[in-house]
Amino acid sequence: MLKDKGTAREVMLTLADVARLVKTYVDRRAAEHGMTRAQWGALTRIARCNGLMQAEVAEQMDLQPISLVPILDKLCDQGLIERRVHPEDRRAKLLFLTAKGQALLDTLAPLADDIANELFGEMKGDDIAILLKRLGQLKDNIKRASETTRPPVHVQGQ
């Protein structure tokens, strides 16, 4: 049980603010290279694990699969990724980074480093590692809480 609920609430508000600011900032910086944050994020996830299904990428990005389709369509149209039919399920598509997609990610790598340096400023490597660990714990707690919490049931007429 939390001893200092006020501080925990302030952390939650600050995390929401930080997430919004990071999204806005990365969107602006990605636009300098003709990308969106979502496109860049999809490319990065596909590069980490070629052969992911579209639904897996959507889950990693916390998007509905239908919301990811236009992002993937654009990446395909640009020749950055390719969709391949799943060998066991014709309806499922597997995503693979193309050489052009890898070249773009290689070009964007210094931008990612610049963004990290700007956002983390004077934080030391150990501080960043601890922050990553704690955020991972928080993320796990949120997932666990989401699995056990059910949405409210709406009664007709209310």
C-alpha cells in the first residue's frame, strides 16, 4: 500500500504530461525527415523483429490494428517494408523491413541519439537504467491492473 498517495498521484500526472510532450516533440523532429512518429515507431519495431504480424506491431504500439493499416500502407508504398502472407494463415500478414527501410533507419539513428541527448540532458547512464527499470515495473503493473479491471456495464435507460 502506498504511504504517500499525493506523490504517487503527482507522478501519474507528470508521466502523462511527459508522454504527451515526448510524442509532440518526436513528431516534430520526425517530420524534419518526412516521417511521423508512428511510422518511425512501426519501422523500428519491425526492424527489431522481422516477420512480426500486423496485430503484434499494433499491440506493441498500443494501437488498434485498423489504425495501424494506413501507417503500414504508407510504409509499403514507400518501399520501406513489405507484407508477406503468413505460411499458416493466409489472412495474416507478416511484416519485413526492406533494404530501403533499413537505410532510412540508419539515417534516422543520429536523430534518435540527438533526441535522447536533448531529452535526458545531464542524466547519467545509471540514472537512465534505473528509470527504465522502474518504468518497466510501472508498465507491468498497468497491464496487470488492466487485465483484472473490467469496463463498467451500462444499463439501458440510465
